[in-house]
Amino acid sequence: MVPEPDATVTAPSPRTTRPPSSTPADRRQSRYWNSQYRSDPTFFGSGPSRFLGWVLRALGEQGTGSTWVELGAGYGRDLAALERRGYSVRGVDLSRVGAALARQARLDLVATTALRFLSRLRSESVDVVFSNLFYNQEFTEDDHTQLFSQVDRVLAPHGYHAYSVRSVADRWYGKGRRTGPDCFDFAPDGPVLHFFSRPYARRLRRGRFHLVRSWEGTEGKGKFPISVLYFLERKPANVPR
């Protein structure tokens, strides 16, 4: 995740890097976001993300019966917006601080890994799996493949996979210490980020989803805008697995 246009975007420091760590990636991410949300409980703003608005417009406001799951839900600002519209919503985030903030707002959000959360859901039980800049976290391609596979499993036939990511066109791509393909460590002020390209997204959805709509552009204000990709994908019906 990265700040939305209504939040302050901090530039990473490419000159200072931390040595490789033996701490698991999920624990490093959890520590980072716990710290951010302790410092600012509305780090990304209080309103819904721009990406959620894009998804809802693309789906055409298809009624109130849909079941949504959000990966990397933070403190639940998008879940709250969906719930107000009458959707059934659940979320997951690594940050226990973020999850506690969401539960204070009476949102159904648990603190665990997204893969563990998805693995506990029934097959074909969700209409939309949504995430805003979640896949940019410290994930390998194998991690992404496992996550996309689980999203495929839990989505109902004709269900939607909607996600935004920071792209390889971003001005911060290539800065910091490279930790893997399209992955860079922006220590000491930021997490490891995995940037996305269109070919990479196409490889991840192949055999699982059909692309419905995409968008590429810029978010953010001031000196540090970010380049993003939006994807809306759909699971076909009756495809042999």
C-alpha cells in the first residue's frame, strides 16, 4: 500500500539501505504498518480510495447482494464505504493495529496473512475480491501465484478480481536495494515494494481470469506522485480446474 492522493507521500531514501534480514516478510510488513497506523490512525485518509470508486463505476452498481472481501484492508476505509452501500464485506490485514481500528468501527476485519485468510474461506463463496495496492508488498512471484490461485478458488463463477498496483513506470522504480525481480527495498523509511508491469499481471491471471478493464495513470499530489495500474478481472464459469 501507498498513500492515496489525499495523504502525504514520502519519498524513499535510495542512499541508505538495511542489510538483508532473516525476519519473515510478513513480520516486517506487520511491524511497518503497525508503526504507521499508531502514528496516524487515518494514514490514508478517512474517505474511500479513488480505486474503489473506479471499480464501482466499472461494475455499474450491481446491487446490494454481493459479497466482497478486501485484502490488505488497513483500518477499513473501503470496507466501511462498501458496507454503507449495503454490501456484505469482510477484510484482512497483517497489521493488528489497523485491524483493531477497523473493529472499533464495527467492521469484520481480521489480522493475519491474506493467504491464510483466503484458505479458510469456502470455495466459490465470494462475489468480489478487492485490493488497493496490496500486491505491491513484499511478495515473490510464487507468493503472488498462490494468492491469485486462492482468489480464483474462493470467487464464485463470474466473480470479479479487482486490484490496483504501483507500476514499473513509477519514478521510484529502480531506487533503493534490489531484492528480486521488480522488487526494491526503500529502507529506512519504507517497506520493500514489488512493482507490477502489464506482462506480469497478464502472466498471473492466465488460466484464471479474463481481463474486463484496466487503467494506467498517476495518483498523488505535490512532488511525489506515483504511477499505478488498475485491473478488473472476471472469473469465467465452468472452466475445468
